[in-house]
Amino acid sequence: MRQYLDVKERYPDAIVFFRLGDFYEMFFEDAVLAAGLLDLTLTTRDKGKEDAVPMCGVPHHAARGYVARLTELGHKVVICEQTEDAKFAKGLVRREVVRVVTPGVMLDDEVLDPKSARYLAGVARADKEWGLAYLDVTTGEFRAAVIAGEAQLADELARVAPREVLAADLEACAALRARCRVPWTQVAMIAAADATDLLDDEVGAGRELAGRAPAAIAAAAVLEYARATQPAGALPVSRLAVYDPAASVVLDETAIANLELVQTLIGARRQGSLLAVLDDTATAPGARLLRRWLLYPLTDVAHIRRRHDAVEWLVLRPHLRAELRRALGSIGDLERLAGKATLGVATPRDMGRLRDSLAAVPGLVAMVAEGGDAIDAVPELLDLAPLRVPALARMHEALAASLVDEPPALTKEGGFIRDGRDRTVDDCRALAGGGKDQILRIESREKERTQIASLKVRYNRVFGYYIEITKSHLGRVPDDYIRKQTIAGGERFVTPELAELEQKVLTAEETLLAREAELFRALCADVAAEARALAAAGAALAVLDVATSLAEIAQRRGYVRPTVDDGLVLEITDGRHPVIEAALADGAFVPNDCRLDAAREQILLVTGPNMAGKSTYMRQVAHIVLLAQMGGFVPAKAAHVGVCDRVFTRVGAADDLSRGDSTFMVEMRETATILGGATRRSLVVLDEVGRGTSTFDGVSIAWAVAEYLHDAVGARTLFATHYHELCALAESRARVRNVSAAVREHKNEIVFLRRIVAGGAPKSYGIDVARLAGLPRSVIARARQILGKLEGGSQLAASPQLSLVGLVPTEKPQASSSSPVIDKLAMLDLDRMTPLEALTALAELKTLARS
């Protein structure tokens, strides 16, 4: 227990998995906690004693699943292994912490999502600014930024989506923690000057971090924390990229969620998101890069056009694209494979995968080079120079020379070093098979020396190797033979040579495994030394993969290259919603045009009934803008996109009970963020502003918001509303245009045409939609009566608290009698009432009859 307690003292905030034989055991409070979380049997050490220690355990071969469950629940796990063979231990077997697994630092392939980075993030505050840094330990991707305010930091955390966040003061980060709902860990931050020195030494980032103290502090905290989790290995970090979030289209948490960029609003599923529709990548690094491109669309026109050039070049070469996709599919995750070698967790199979991947690289480079010609050269973005570096070829040669064709999954299995690579391995491998060749040589030599043709070299567990000679030839036995046993047909002898061979055979397997492991560690060290070259190669392949995927989607679904410039015009011809279109049959989606011009047509007021396509229309415009600026083609007949700096959305809300906010408060907060942050270059998508309060208040707020966007902000805006009064804004504001979702009426039936046409909607069609939704006929009929009165200028009388049974205003329906009992009876929906509701209604009718 002393060893365990020493480890626990060093890691008080973690659950210690302490290796004892074939089990990982947990003790004391760790055992109590883990038993409850993992549904394990809680027992005790030293049963029967008054101070028996609680304990529980898991088999070592199943530990990874239990560790994964604990980290998903937000816990850290310390893995403490036996690092000494019990046969050679003097006293206690030596045990050491080999790694620490946390929510943000996970190396298990069975847990990691190959298509998503797993970030450990750190936040720090200095000089009224915030610093953010995040690291993917599996690949070495390391980024940092300075962010102006807490709200902006929360939005950036939403984009990064870390699995764990480090901070110096968790109380001071309460608001951030409420928005970024992942495990937060309190750590000590070092001073800015020390942080800069540390980063300069580790990743050469001193110059980039000059004047960025909060970013330096956050980055140093992340690096130190991650390094402490890997006491037996180095981190695959070679550089720190300092970036400015405002250098790309700013997407806040609300926009990412409402536009369903990476997951759906309902169910939080990847399937059904824009990312899922775009992702036809062939490699894991490509999938991760595609996600980053989508969440960080560009604002630099030249850079955007370079991406479009690459996609177009591949669209025009379908045969080359098909060959590239097949070749990319044979290449493994170079970034994570290099990371595993650096971290010391690579397996022979991993290195075999790396070898095979590097073998495919020259052919892929040649394909791209041959795809260009003197007239149409290979686009700048598809420059594969990082794949031509000599280090990759040398690495492939070393791996091919060292590893067998099909390496095993684990080093402990042995058999992964190729024959002929190492003399010791070859000798031990021959001996480990029983030393058959050596035995045959000895047997042949001894037959010749003794002239005993029947002489045999044999083996058993009792005597080991021995020479067996029959009785008729005992007179020829040499003097150096040592008699060992007499048997019925003769005698058995041993020799010093056989004893030496036996010892070699007995230790050959152990020596073989040790030597193979030694050679493998050296091989991994050589790979780790070239990790930077591998990372660069992986990055180049990821860009090629993303461009190929975007080109494939563009040709398959009929997307076109958009025109992107620094102007303020957004014009889309026959635009389509990429996600909804992908879910429908070919040609089923109804396309629509859109024109927004900050100088002439700045605000489109979109009216029309629910279900008619208003939200789809507005979201597809935002999707097309983001697709264009991320470098992809767009679902339209033509598109001209003046670069947007931010995309804001307000397309629905729900109560946020965790913050004590009502639906209306959430709506107003989001609207306030838009009005405070939008610029003339932004794209604003507003849906039903003001609907969370009374009609008059809602109309007033929506009207004032639209005016402010027109008069003070000037942002290109799509503004959907059911308040038809807002259509009058077009008469007083020059840059407001009315459009509506077209509906056709025929014999009291409505048909949604899914077309956006000029002019406001003639009416809301709310009752028609309610009928389509299945409301009772009596409710629909009564609603039409009330609507007729309201449209005729009548007002409904004020009423006290309504009954749960009647649910009607006190304005009486037209009936043959003025009796309240008859009026009440006329409004009852007997088909829908439960027995209890019927009894309650009967009691109310009785009361009315007596009054």
C-alpha cells in the first residue's frame, strides 16, 4: 500500500489504476467512486479487520474501456504499471506511473474519433484580455490566440469544442463554464515572461507571442499539463500557431448551432449537419481539416480564390480525381501515427501502416504532377512539396527493411522484425524454435565422430537435451560423454555443448522479445525525429483530400464556383439548401434567388406561413455564403458573394433554465449581440424577432430592430416575420424589400409552392397550418370565428383565468340561445375529452345552470 499511497499523494485529483498481477486495483475513496460509476463490486482489503480498506478492480485486458468511461464522465485516471519482472525483483516489484488519461488527453484509438480533433484547452486573463490555447496531443496541433472579451472567448470555445479546459480560477470562469460544458481543471499559471521563455525553448514561439501575454500564459499551462500526463514519452509538438479569430468569418455559438454546421439542433447528431453533407474525404486528417475550413471560413479574397482554383482544377479532371481518391484511401493518418511514435505508444501494426502509407506517397505525387500541363499548371494550393522531402523516403526504407509484411498488433507478441535485419534476432529466432538446425548439426557430427549411425539427440522436460545410444553401441561412447540415465534399450548422455545449447534455447524467446522491442523503440525514435516532416506531409495530404472531396461533392450535386470579391453585393441565382436537397430525390428541391446589396437592397423582409420555406430559404443563403468563403463550390446556378466578416443568426429559442433565462430573454440576448456586433459587411439572419412576448410588444421590438439594422448598422439582412405590419417599413426605408413564401389556395386548401416571390404575404395562413397539423375541427372553426371578428375591427372582451376545460375567450360564439350553458356545451369537444375532463365540465355546467 505504500507504493499506492505515494502515487495517490502525487495525483490527489485522479483515480489511480494500480497494477497488481492481471488486475488494475483501486483503493480507498477511488474504489468507492469507481465502483459506483463503473458498476463494479466493492470489496475490502484485509477483510474482517476494523480498518479494512475499500477496493475494487478491473482485468488489465479490459481496462481501456473502463478508463474511457471515466474520462467521458470528466475524471482523470492515473495508470500505474509494474515496470519490473517479479522474478527478478528484490522486495517490492517496482511500479511507476506510465501515463495520465484525462478528458482532454486521450490516446486510445478505440475512443478517439478519427474525424475530430481532441483538444485540451487553456484560458488565461491578463491586461483585460483573454488568452486561449489548445492542443491535440495525438497530432501535436497547437494554437493560441488573444481574444478581446469573455463573450468572444465563449464563442471561440464553441468553435474549438475542447474536451477539457484549464484555468487558474474556476470561480472567475463561472460564466464560461456554464457555456462550455466540459470538464474544467484548475491549474497554476506561470508568469508571462516565464511562459514566453518556456514556449520559446519548447516550440520556438517567443517572437510570435511578443505582446500577447495572455496567450503565452494559456499556452504554457496547456503544454506543462499535457507534458505531465506523459512521464514516459515526449509530446509531438514542434510549433505553436498564433492566430487571430477575426481573420476568418466570425461564427458565434448561436450561429454554429442554428445553422447546424457540425451537428443537428435536435439530437446533436453529425448526420443531418452541413459537415456531414460535405464530408466525402478519404482520410482522417482530411475530415478534421474539412471541419476546420467550415468553422473558419476565409475573409481574404485571394486566399479564397486559391481554394476555388484547386477545387475547380479537380472538378475538371474526374478521372484524376477518382485515382486520387483511391490513392488517398490507402494512406493512414500520418499525423496521429507520427504522434504515437513520439508519445511512445505506437504498435508494430501502426508502424506497418506508416510504412505502407509512405509507400503510396510517390505515386500520388506523380498523379498530381501529371494532371497539370503547360497551359493549366497544378494550382498553388495543391503544391505537394512536403511529400517530396528525402526524409520520407529514408523513413520508408528503414520501416520496410525492419518490419515484416504483416506486423502484429502488440510488441509483446514478437515476430515483427524481418528476418535478416538483425543477427541476434535471427539467432534467437532459430533457437526459439528448439534449435533444430543446431541439433541436426550436432547429431550429424557426433554420428560421424562415433561411427554410431543410430545415435539420436533428443529432448524431454526432465533432462533437457541428451544423446541416446543403444546397448549394442555403448562400447563406442567417447570419454567426454556424461552418463545421465540408463533405459531399457540403452543409455542417455549429456555433453557440455548440449548443456550450453539448452541454456540458449531456454533463454532464446526472452532474448528475442527483448531484442525486437529494443529495435522497435529505436525505429520509433527515428520516426519521432522526423515527426515534423511527417506532420507537414500529413497536412499537405489533408488539403488535397479536402479539395478532392469538395470537387467530388460539387460535380455529384451540381454545385458551381461562386464569384467572391470585396464588394457588398450578395446575389444568388437558383440557390438550394445543401442539406435538405441531399435528403430529397434528385430535382425535388425548389431553388430560389436572393439579392442583398448594402447600398440598395439591404434588408429582405420575408413573410409567409409556417412550413412554407422561409427558414429554409434564409439558412440556405447563409450556407452558400459560408461554403463560398471556406473555398467550396455552392448549390446554385450562379452566386456572387461579397465577403462577409460575420454571420449572425437568430432563428428560434428555448428556455435556458441553467441560466434562469426565459425564451424571450434568450431571444433578446441574441438580438442584442447582433445589434452590438454586426457591421456593414456582416450577414444577419433573423427569424421571428419579438414573438416571445405580447403581439404589440413583439411588433414594436421587431420594427425597431429592423430600423436599427437599416439606419445604424447597414448589414445585409434576411428578416423573417409573421408581423405583416412590418411590410410597411419598405415605404419608409429605402433599402428594405418585401418578399414572401408563395402559397396557392384552392377550395379552402393551401399548397406550399416553396417559392420566394416579390411582395409581402397577403395573410398568415396560421389557421390553415393549424388544421394541417391536426387541431380539432371545433378549435379550427372557433378560431376562424374569432379571426373574422378581429379582422372586422371587433375586440374580444377581457376574461378572468381561463378554464383548463373550455380554453376559450369569454366572447361568446353565435348560437341560437344566449344561455351560457348552451354556449359552453357548444364549445366542448367530446371526442377529445378524458373522463376526468368530462366530469369537470359537467360540474361547471351545473354551476352555470344554478346561476
